[in-house]
Amino acid sequence: LTSGGTMNLTPSDRRMSMTPPAHRIEMTLQEDGRLTLERLPFPAGQRVEVIILPRPNGPAASDPEPLRGTPVRYDRPFDPVAGGEWDAER
């Protein structure tokens, strides 16, 4: 901000402020290693940047919070805790 309360934008700042939000798609590679992108929300001829990131496989990939919603059980929740059992003291 300038002393008058206005903001001076550099050409880079202006370009970033006009950039539309990213469009995310998760796909599986075809047997021959190709990906085909269809029905993208950009006009024909628009230059885009494509970044390919591998997704992890396995249970962690399908459910990032596997314990959410599972019941929690506390055995004797009101019993005193000995000083040596506190994790903070270790």
C-alpha cells in the first residue's frame, strides 16, 4: 500500500489476480500411458499448464481419515494419573 492507501500492482501481480482458479481432475492412465483430457472449463486455444502428480495407492489413499466417526472408549476416565505416566514429562 502507498501512503495514500492505494495499492500498486506489478505486471506479475496483475497477471496473478486475473488467473482463473485451478481445475483439478483425478484420472487413471490408460494401458498405453496416455491421458485424454476432455470437457475442460477453458475456451479453445487457451494456454494452460499441466502438472502430473502420482496419487498414492492403498487404504490411506481411499480414506484419509479412517478413524473419523469410530466410537471412543475411555477406561476409568476419572481415575488419577501418576506423574510418570504423563507424556509431557518424557
